[in-house]
Amino acid sequence: MYVSQRVRDPIHNLIPFRPTQFEHMIWQVMQTRPFQRLRRIKQLGFSDLVYPGATHSRFAHSVGVFHTARQLMQIIRESVGTGQWNEARANAALAAALVHDVGHGPFSHAFEEVGKRLQLKLAHHEHVSDLLIRESHIAQPLREMGSGFANDVADVIKASAPQTVYDAVVSSQFDADRLDYMRRDRFMAGSSHGVIDYDWLVSNLQVETVSVGVDDQKVGELQTFVIGPKGVYAAEAYVLGLFQLYPTIYFHKATRGVEKLFTEMLVRVFTLVKDSAVDATGLSKDHPLVTFAKDADNLGAALNLDDAVVFGALAQLAEASDPLISEFATRIRDRKLFKCFDIREQARACISSSVNVQEAERMISKISIRVVEKVELWRKSSPEVHILYDKASRPPYKRFDESKGPLNQIMVRTGSGMSDLGEFSPVVNSIPTFEVSRYYFDREQVGVATMLKDVLNEEIKNVL
């Protein structure tokens, strides 16, 4: 006999867990140590240094993704009918929606950057998630649904592209993950950007059969989500809302600046530990960060890391004998951030408003590339100066990619048939990729600021 459970959520209100074998299993997964660890990892990393309310956890987000996935799955069930409904695939996708983020390390993507720099496999959240789902405490309740169910769940997350409409609920350009974090992140940050009409979108969502082909040659059919004609404007607002969230929240200059400090600090800590210089870090020899650095392939050591561990270590790190660790830990703890020099924004301000948007973006990109080339040469000649570079880009909507297929796209039903939203909508088609090209440096280093301005002004003159 299973018992009903529920969670109170600021976005979805009450999230129920019904007294069925499957949802009892989901509830049991939530009680495991790896999943409970997500309570101590913030969804938006350092964003609360900009938006004080953005302290929500990946635990809350993951539960919200499961709830959203369950709503999308109900649409599939109603659309395909009992005869075509695949309970096993649906359950695997729903479980995947819950545990898709379980492998994230402290401060999530910033920690992954540390992993890339030092080639640490267990800093890659997708790799850790795969191990946890197949082998850890999480696997035990999952196997209540069958001996191979844990592997089925892991395979859904690991796939490079959705294979069925059930998988698209977990990973696509209109998936439960985005539909939760867009609403949750803007709400918790207190931002009015990125508002979407979720109820209207879902009410205009159907599952229909579309043709699959290569070079206009039809090779088969598959079922995918399709937005009806009344939902097109809401779909456009969804893509535009995602585009707005990147400059205002996800790629905010202060947040990215703290991430850069964190990355450099942790790379230095791990490097010193590897070089048997733990004393220089300010940490004790048995601190979780030290333990992980010594045995970075140990899953148990990785699970002992979370945001609280890092924040709790800042007082010790601030007393490190290593000057970089001491300075950067103090800056993070006290929010004494580096100054940001945004190359693209500075260049944009100097380009005449008479230049069309496409030409302006081309000029800005050219200026940015040349500025970075010169500044990097300067950095090599001045290694004692801390100047950190940040480069990132995010397309609001990815154009059709044959390797991923229509399941990854937002398809709309029009009077003439089915179309990819990116091709059908002039609004979506016109939204450019959001790009970042910034330098961060100590604001007291006046010479750095002067050098950056001089290099930028020189390249602006060369291009204009």
C-alpha cells in the first residue's frame, strides 16, 4: 500500500506524488543522499550576489522539472491514445526528468570549467549523473521498476538527441527543463524578463506525426510535439524570453565575474594539492576539497562537494599563504569583484545608429577578435597581473540540425502544414546569437583599464 505525498512549490503550488508504484519510487529516489545533496547546490550559482532572492536549489528545480514533464506526458497520452501509449518509455523519461541534474558539482557550470582546465571527469555533471543513476543509492529504487530500468533512465539522459517524443520531454528546445527553469529563475531573481504564457502554450500543444527525410527524400515518420496556430505568438515569446534571460541573469557581468574568480581560485587550490603543497591553500589536510583534489576519480569524494562546502572554506582560503587564493577567496567572500570591461558593449556604443543591425554585429565581432588578440599578447608579457577573459555565446533557438531531427525543434502547425518555428517565424528568425567578450581586472590597476581602452579605440578606428 503506497501513501500519497506532496511538495509545496513557489512555481507549481502543490506537486502531488500519487499512491502508485511508479510515483512511490520517484519519492524514494528523492530521499536518497545524492538527490538530497541538490538542496545544497544553488540553481543559479553566484547569481544571488546580483539578485538576492535567487537562492533556490537544484533540488527544487529538479522536482519542478518532474512535475512539468508529467504534464507534458499527459498530453502525449491523450494525443496518441491507449493503443499507442508506451508506459515503459514514458516512465523512463519521467524518471530522467527528475534526476537529470543530480551530478552537478558546487556552483555547477563554474565547477565544470575547473574540470575542463584540469581534465577532471567527475567535474562533468553529465558523467557524474550517469554514474549515480546506474550505480549509486539512486539505482536501488529505480530498479523496483525492473532490473534494467536504471540503465534505461540513464540512457535517456545520455542520448545526444531525443529518439522519441517521450525523450523530447526531457531534452529538446521545448522540454520540461527549460519550461521549469525559465519560470523559476526569473521569479526567484525578481525579474520581469522572460515571462512566458505557459498555460496557453500547453493548451495549444499536441502530438502529431511528421515526415522525416534527407535532401527532400522521405525516409520515415515520427511523432513529435506540435504547437497549434493559436499558440505561435506564445511560442515566439518563449524563445524571446529565453533570449532575454541570458544577458539579464545567466550571463550577467557580475555573476560571470565571480565565476571567473572561483574558477581561478579552485584551479590554483587543486594544483597546489596535487603538488603536495596543501599548507599553502589554507585548508586542512582532510578538507573535502583537498580529499577530492587528491583522488579526483573517487565518486564518494565528489559527492562530498557542494556550495556549502566551498562557502564554508572561504574563511580558511582567505588566510592562505598563496596570494592568488587568499585574494580571490576574500573577494568572493566580501563581494569585492573585479571591474568588467565589456568589449562588445563598448564597441556597440561607438558604432553609428545608421549602420544596419547585421553590419553592426559583423563589425563588433571583428573588433572583438582583434582586441582579444592584442590583449592576450599583453597578458603573456605581464603574467603578474590578474586579468581574466570571459567568452560565451548562446543562440536563442537552434536551427534545424539533421543529426538531431525534428524532435529537437519547436514545430508549428500552419494552414500549409508543419513548419519549424525558426523558419516560420520572422521574429524567431531575426533574434541574433547572444555573445559575450569581456575582461575582468582589479579596478585599482589603472594601467589595465587604460590599456584596454587604448586597444579598443585603435581597433574601432581600424574597422570604422
